[in-house]
Amino acid sequence: MRVVVAGAAGYIGGELLRLLIGHPEVEVVGAISSRFPGKRVDGVHPNLRASTDLLFCSADEVTECDAVFLALPHRAVMTQIEYWTQRAKLVIDLTGDFRLNDTKVFERYYGSEHQAPHLLDAFVPGLPELHRERLRGADLISVPGCMATAGVLALHPLVAHELIDTQAGVQLDARTGSSGSGSTAGPANLHAERSGAMRVFAPTGHRHEAEISQHLGMPAAMTATGVEAVRGVQTIAHTTLRPGVGKSDLRRAFREQYAEEPFVRVVAHQRGIFRYPDPKILLGSNYCDVGYALDEDTGRLTAIGALDNLVKGGAGNAVQCLNIRMGWPETYGLTFPGLHPV
Amino acid sequence: MRVVVAGAAGYIGGELLRLLIGHPEVEVVGAISSRFPGKRVDGVHPNLRASTDLLFCSADEVTECDAVFLALPHRAVMTQIEYWTQRAKLVIDLTGDFRLNDTKVFERYYGSEHQAPHLLDAFVPGLPELHRERLRGADLISVPGCMATAGVLALHPLVAHELIDTQAGVQLDARTGSSGSGSTAGPANLHAERSGAMRVFAPTGHRHEAEISQHLGMPAAMTATGVEAVRGVQTIAHTTLRPGVGKSDLRRAFREQYAEEPFVRVVAHQRGIFRYPDPKILLGSNYCDVGYALDEDTGRLTAIGALDNLVKGGAGNAVQCLNIRMGWPETYGLTFPGLHPV
Amino acid sequence: MRVVVAGAAGYIGGELLRLLIGHPEVEVVGAISSRFPGKRVDGVHPNLRASTDLLFCSADEVTECDAVFLALPHRAVMTQIEYWTQRAKLVIDLTGDFRLNDTKVFERYYGSEHQAPHLLDAFVPGLPELHRERLRGADLISVPGCMATAGVLALHPLVAHELIDTQAGVQLDARTGSSGSGSTAGPANLHAERSGAMRVFAPTGHRHEAEISQHLGMPAAMTATGVEAVRGVQTIAHTTLRPGVGKSDLRRAFREQYAEEPFVRVVAHQRGIFRYPDPKILLGSNYCDVGYALDEDTGRLTAIGALDNLVKGGAGNAVQCLNIRMGWPETYGLTFPGLHPV
Amino acid sequence: MRVVVAGAAGYIGGELLRLLIGHPEVEVVGAISSRFPGKRVDGVHPNLRASTDLLFCSADEVTECDAVFLALPHRAVMTQIEYWTQRAKLVIDLTGDFRLNDTKVFERYYGSEHQAPHLLDAFVPGLPELHRERLRGADLISVPGCMATAGVLALHPLVAHELIDTQAGVQLDARTGSSGSGSTAGPANLHAERSGAMRVFAPTGHRHEAEISQHLGMPAAMTATGVEAVRGVQTIAHTTLRPGVGKSDLRRAFREQYAEEPFVRVVAHQRGIFRYPDPKILLGSNYCDVGYALDEDTGRLTAIGALDNLVKGGAGNAVQCLNIRMGWPETYGLTFPGLHPV
């Protein structure tokens, strides 16, 4: 299968290239970069040295392909979506442009009017754990935000099994590494400024809360903090169980929801160093680890999600969607388990 | 003034020594360590090389002194408190033993019966911002936990000015560096395991939530996560303002509460890299930075506190209490402003 | 092929398990740990959750196998080597016990008399780039030390092409992450002590200098420093070119030496962020990147090597040796290219 | 005393402000920034919140002052030096412009012709440990580079006591944190790129080697690597002792050289976690720790220096020079001892 990556010089773009170059059914026929056309891909992504001789190209050098991955800046895709649908049978968008299906919500969180509202319903959310069947026939896929994916997957069993009162809403606390700011970030992301920081960059109203709210059908409020890490997202959701719900219900809900999922692991242990989901051991892997802890006295539940923002939070999730869409084994190109220690 | 530090080989103990050696009115006459009696203090605390020739001693080498700081393991002080009150006029306890004034709450959070319940009321909380007047006459002082201090100081103006409904309770999310685990921590704190971690070590029921609840008179639930840092605590509190309360009320409450405080700064900026409290720039300093952000659509408020857990979250706060108790300028020994970048 | 890993709960052991579990020709039939017999492997190596249900076993539970990897403490293998040769046709030792072929040198660097000197010549050095042909028929393989591998591979083309005067000797400066100290390291490796350190732990006489000296046939002196990293080794070698040798000779030597090597990349660029070998982008990969820079005025040459100490510096290199020994494609199980950014 | 800082928005500039604001004899009357004139100083240097209300100004707002510190880009000072000597009685330059007294060497290392060669001899090197007497009467002071200071102070006793053969030259290996790249660094210093790196940015010919060579009167070659740290420089010098020189000569040389120095500590211990100089415990302090280790078999000596590049490697050293010049106690404003752990 011939695929193209647009925005290939960015961090998500580079991760798409790493995964697609290692994919048994895919040939990368275009790596588009407006900044580096004609330059070697491995000059920007040095981990790909000896893996590829590909050069970046400009968008107009691409004629047609079977699939295109759009790892572009937010708000860039909605104005050029027809350009891409004409060139590729399958479009997988990794920006925020087609994640929210309500134009008013989009405007509130992205600060601009939506430029292609007629296509919002045509995009299938790139969340296999919630939308696998729809993805099998999708030609337009919108991969969710990294924190949204972690938050949704941690809370989904609670909602699906009606263990929490969705009307009460949910408060989330998200932590993220610096790669989420992208390869063109400014002075605030200089190593000397960002290193060791606990930077509350979105004390209220982070965009991904809108996605969580939409996917779960409940109000969601999220605080986002940059912590010391390059990769990695962790979300902590604070909720309260419905009266009468207990530990065994929780166990059953998580097990039933995720027993067959290839990339979700339930991590909630009494012992050991890694008792709850921690992105540290997920670098490079496509897992989203989810877990929970219950305060039995009060019914308060903490639901935790962790992932590598560039993989399950972006490029890896996109490749998983591709695999589903094409009917390939879902783990193709995604078998790296992560490292420990690291 | 002649002071003794018990637990002087630990991280809080070392920080007490750093601050007290640099204090213009204090002479350190004893640095007690059960592990290293007779060894040089600067062999364990290498930052004090050239600052002191002090040797560690054992507890029984100390006869009497004007003040003792107890930087011992939790539950060790309550069984030996009379030993110390006989040797020192002023006892400043940095453990959790006398922080909670309800023995049942103590038992629930510390898992043991309290051994000196008759003294619980005699200890004055070492929180100058809430108890300065009582501290002026205190002979027994109990310094609060690091996350509790950050959480209480961030929320105190909201409670004192009745901007939030205390009955609704508060949910907190705390992040902390590795030094809080102490110098005798086990394999879970090996660098290879702890580096780059986002380790939810207390998903529910962290001890410091009981202190926050007690100080503020409202239910508090806290999740605690170890993030990549050696020093530093940040707490994020999620609350909702009372109807009708707005931004100007918030500004006034924080300003009035802290305008005269030497070690609390209100940090809530629209611009710049450090817009909200971040412990990164507080290493070594006695500041607790507090800030807040309001989602005006929903009334949700995020209140943020940050400090160096070994300074304002421990040793520095203890020295500030000493200064208040002795009638000295409150900043004696505590003038280091912190570094940037670092 | 049925393989056993001894020392499977350590960091090298865990990395062997990760690589062997993902290897298309290998079945792991034993993961020996004296600390955790009967416990789940993924309880210690959380990255292997969902990849394996293996339990650790004790050594005496292993009857026979096709190959055993010994990831044990130094000096443990030489006293039990016959035990292992009776149980496995192929023994791959990852300790220092059979790396040095001169017992006097061994004694000087390891501080004990060698317990199996008669076997020293029987072990083939596990360095494919220097000993590939011998490895094809080897039944006893001794994998070199992590810093030795980086240092040797960076210098080997210079020696092989006689570009430097070996009698002049070589001075090396090595930097390493904390995982090299192992999973049972003591208080000096606590996160609070080790984080951000530049710790010269071997200012002179590091053991790996003896290996470098032996492999290259020239005196070598090495200084080793622990820097902030969990994984990663970098060695900087300072040498002087023979008179008349120039840049084109250097280029040719490195190209000819490594053009066909699957796991050595020559990295010496004029531009870009990653101009010289940096272990940052090698985490989890089996590459050893090598590079060099010449001061043309003085003839001084800096030769640089970088690798992941647990992979090409240990477990990965061992698997590469296995592949060579068995006649399999050399990259089996070792295709992960590394990440960027990370 | 009325002092001005030019380049006050940079990292060295900020550190000068921190130290000078806390200095008992100094009043900062101007903080010049071409980027932020009129903006609050603590908006750029958040650690100074509550310490100062100073605003940045432009250069032409400064009329005259007693001393000016020039923390400007390299090559900027030599073209404007007369402007400053007309405005300030004492000029302390922190750039590289007046560090090298040979214009040819300057051209080779800085790539431009010197614009004020007539003043090269008028500048006194800001190295108290070598030039204290000359500094007492100096009106023009040139503070050395951070790595040069660490390297020179580690080697100086060996040269002064003639323990090494200076004709043999010296090879140095320097490691540095990211703050040395300054607050206007580009994409190579993004956190995601720089974090965890071991980046050999100067494999040969780093500028500071020319300073070391000049100060010690011997050929010096230096390799410089950026490692994971914001602050901190460590230099490792590889030398060989003259025949007959032994450990006691080394001890005596270092002790005699530095016994009276307020900011140099000799660190060479057999035990403990911090046996050799490590910048980790020097953050914010003005110490340069120096140490050494001898391989008695070969006579090879490793001499190690460590400091905070922004303090003893820049701003702190400059303030120490000011103190000497003014006849004040040398430790004024420089008493912070550093932190542990951190």
C-alpha cells in the first residue's frame, strides 16, 4: 500500500515514518515537509538513519496514493481537506480539525469558525476501542488528541458499565511531556526553561476536555501541566461511583471492556514499583495503560490513563486505525513493547 | 541561640543544617544521627563542605539546648516527646506525629494508635500564614506536610473570604519530587526506576489530605504522583466558586491575604513562561507561590500551590517559625530567592 | 530454539527477555532469578505485561536447553561455568569473567584470582564487528563491556587501517547512564543522589579500559563518569593521527570497516542537531553509532562511540551473536530503530 | 555603589541581577535589555519576583555609574568598549572579547579580526585565584569562560608546583548544561531535542581551550559535550605526572594553592557519594570544586573541576572580582553554599 505523510518533519510525522517504514504492508511514497523539501528525512529524524534514504518533498510533488496521514498544524486541514480527498482514498487526520462534531464547541476551543462543517459527520473517530466497527469502512478518520485518548480510555469502562453518574461530570488532571509542543516550539520550550518544570499551561479549558466530553457524553473539565518528560501523557480522572458499586464491579467492567484489546492493559496492582499506569515504560509503544483506585470509605474513584503521546496518542493510534481499515492484523508495525528501565 | 537537629543525616535534616548554619542568631550545637555518629556532617551533606566542621553525634550526647528540630521518621516522635521537652525549651517537630488533632483521623491515616494524645492540643501548627500569633508564644510547634502546606496556602484565601462552598469539599492533585521519599528510600527510588516517572503512589487517601481538611475545615481528597524532580511540590486544587463571585473578588482575596506575607507570592499571569506557580524556580527558597485560574463559563476554579518540599515544605518553614517564636526578623536565614534557569 | 536467561530479574536480564520474546526463532523456557522464583516476570519488568506470562524460576528448575545467557554478577560465572556447559550447548556470558584473556590483567582489574583460567581461550569475544567468523562456530561466547564496545568500535577502523600509532596509547572519556549500576544498586544510586549528577566514579583504571587495550592491541586509559541518563553510553577517545594521514583516509577507513555492518552507523556530520554519536536516539536499539572529528592543525583526532548499554552494550549484542552462531539473519529480534525525540 | 548590567535579560545577566540585588554594598541602577526595554525584570527572571521592581531599560537611558557588567554576545563588546569606559569607572566584561591576549589566537577561535587590540593588555583576567593582586587595581576586567575557569583551576596547582611537564600539553574533556547556550538559543536547544542528550558540540577546538592554554602556558586541547543539566560544567583533564612526583606532592600542591581560597574546595575522597567534583551540588553557589586521581602504576593523573557555569563560571566570579577591586570582603553577595540533594 502506498502512503504519504504530510507534516513529515514534525514529531508526529517522524513517528509515523518510523512506524510505517517498519510496517510489513506499507510503502512510504511521500514525506511532505514545507520546511525541508529535498532534504534527507534522516537529517531531521536521526533515529531513521540506515532505515531510509527517503527525501522530504513538497505537497505538489505528490500525485496520488492509497492513504495520506495529515500531521499538520491545527486548523490547516479543514481548509485543504478536499485537496487530500482527491489524492488519497483514505485520509487519516491527526489534527484537531475533525475531532469535535459540534461547530460551536469547535469555535469555543479552537477560536475559529470551522471551514468544512459539512464533513464533520463523515469523519470516524480514530479510537478503535470505541469505534472499531465504524473504522472498518471509514475513508475519513480523525485521530483524537493524546490526552483525550488517555482520559477516554481510562473512563470508558465506567461509563459503558454505568458505574458512575455521567451527569455529575468529571474532573481530569493531565500531565504531558514536551514533545507535544512540536518541533517548532518557541522560547518557552527551550531546555533551560522547560527542564524540570511543572508548568500549568492550561489550568482550565484544555481543548482535549471537549473531546472527552463528547466521547463519554458527560461534562469534563481538564487541567493540563507540562512535567519533565519528552514523551508521555498521564491523565488522572476524579469521579465518584454510583451508590452500591464496588470493587468487583470495577474489576469486571475493566476486564470485560479491554480483555480483547491488543493495546489497552489494565494496571491496578497492590505491589511493585509500577502499580498504576506510568508513561515511563510506554515510550515508543502503542499501549494505553489504564487503571483505577477506589477510596471505599467515600466512593471516590481515581481513574488513570497513560500513553506515549506520539504513539498511542497520535501516530501509533493512526496506524492501528489503518490496520483495522485494511483488515490487517491490528498489531502490524506496532509490536514494540516499550522499555524498562528507561 | 543553641539548637540541635535530630535526624540530621536525612534530607530535611541536611536542609535544616544548611539554613541554621547560615542563620545570624543560631549556633548548631548538635547534629544527631543514629546512622553516622562521629562522622563528618559534610560527608553526608557535601554542599556544606567548607561551611562546617561539625560531626554527627548520638542523641545521648546532647544534654540541653534552646531548641530542637525533630526531623525523624513518622511515629518516632510521639513515643519520645518527653525526652525532648526535658532537653529543649522549644521543640519543633517536622514529622506527622502532632499534625492531626483528632486521634481517630491520625489512626486512619498513620495506621497506629497515637502515643501522646494529651499533647495534641499543645502543639501549634507551624503555618505562619494561618497561625502567626499563636506561634509567637509556642513552645511546641508541629510543621505541616509539604503537600499540605502548598494545598492549604493555595486555598486559604478562598476559604477565608468565603468564595467557595466549603461543604462541597475539594479535590487536589499533588505532584512531588523524589527527595520526599528520604535518604533511606528503597529500590523503588533507584534512579533507573524513578527517573522520568509519573508514579501515582497515592491515588486516593494521601495523608496530607487530612491536614488540608483540618486546616480549611472542609472535606479534601488528594491524589499524589511522583514526577521527575528531586525537589518540588505542586498542588492543583479543583473547586467551584460560589454563585456571583468573580475575578475581582479572587484578586482581592489573594491580595489581602498575602500582601504582607514575606514568603507567599501570588502568581497568576496572562503572559510569560512562568504564569502559574512552578517549583522549578523555587529550589532552595522558602517561597510558596500560589495562583489560580477561573473558567468563567462554569465557575470552576483551579488553585495552584508550589514550593520546595525541603524548604517551605519542611526545614525553611520550621526556621520561619523559629524566627517568629524568637521575635527575630522573619526572613533571617531564609533570603535565598531561588534560581532561574535551573 | 529453547533458551534460558540466568539473572533474568536484572536490567540486562530483562532486556534479554524483551529481545528473546520478540525473536522469531527463540522460545524462552527459563527465566532464572534467585530473588524472585515463582513470581511473574512482568511484575519486575512491567514493559513485558501482555507480552509474556512467564514466571521466574530457580536455577535448579532448568534441566537443559539449547542456549543459556548468563546475566549474572561479575565473578559469579567463572565458578559455575561447568554447571552451565553441562546444561546448554551454547553459553553466552554477559559478565566480565571471560572477557580478559590474561589472568594477571584479570586479577588487577577484578581483584580476584581467576577460577577457570583453562577456559579463557575457549571463549570467543562477542564482538561481531571484530570476530564474526569465529562466532559462527563458537559454543562459548563472552560479550564485552558496554563502554568497551563503544570505545573499540569507535577506534577499530583507525587501528585496522593503521591511521594511528598504537604504541602512543589512547585516552578515553566515558559517560554512562544509571542502569549500568544494576537493579540492586545501593544508596548512591537513589534518584535524589544520582539525578543530574556528573559523577566521576572511575577517574582512572576503569575495567573496560583493559578490554579496549586487549581488543586494539594498544595501551588504553579510561575515565568513567555517570551522567544524567538511565540508558546510554558514550565514549570519547583522544588520539593523534600518523603524519600524512588526512580526512579522506579517515572517511575511507570508517566506510570500509562498517559499510556492511548491520548495527554500526558512521555519524560525522557538519550540520544538524545530531552531528556526532549520541545515545539519546539509540534507546532500545542495537546500533552503535561511531564518529570522529579531526583538528587539522594539530592532527588530533576525537573518535566517538555511542550505544544503549543494555542493548548493543549487552543484551542486544548477545542476541546478535546468537543470530550469527545459528546462521539466522543477523537482525532477527533487533529491528527496533530507536526513537526521536525521546 | 551604583552598578549597571548590560545584557540583563540573558541568563548570565539574570544571575548578575540576583547576586547584585542581594549584595550589601551595591545598588543596581540599570538593567539594560535591547529586547525588553520597559518590561519588568521579574517577568523574565521569575525567581526575582518580590525581590525587585526594576524595569529593563535601553542602553541610552544609562548615563553614568560606578561599574558596568557586560553580559553581551561575543564580539559585541570590542566594538563598543569606549562607550562603556566613558560611562563607568569599572568595566567588567563577561564576553570572550578580551580574554585572549593574542589577536591571532583570537581570530582563529572567534573567526573575526579583533576590533580593539590596543586594549587587550589593559584588561586584567577575572580569575582571583591567579590574578588577585592585579585585580585590586583593575579598571577593566575580563571574566574567563566557564569551562576555562574549571579547567584552569583544576590544573593550576600542578603547573604552579611543576608537577607536570607543561610541554606535553593537556587533553580536556568538558561537559556542560544547556544554560550555556543562552536564552536566545535555537531549535537545537528545544527541550525535546536537548533533554537527555550527550551532544558533542565541539569535538575539537572549543574556544575555551585557548584560554586554558594561555593561563597555564601549555598546549591544551578540549572536547566539549552538552549533557543533561541546565547549569553545571565539569572538566576532566588528562595529564601525566613528572617522574618521581607522588601522592603527597599532589596533596601538598592542592592544599597550598587553595587553602586560603574562599571559593575553591579540594574534593578527592576515598568514600562517599560525592568523591570528586560534581556540579550537581554547586547550583547557585560560587564554588569551583577541584580534585584529582592518580593511577600510580602509570603516573597518569586525572584532574577534575566543577562549577555552576552561571555563577563561578560567570556572574559570581564577576562579583567576586568586584569585591576584590573594591576592597570588600570577597564573599559579599556570594554566600549561598549550594543544595543537596537537588
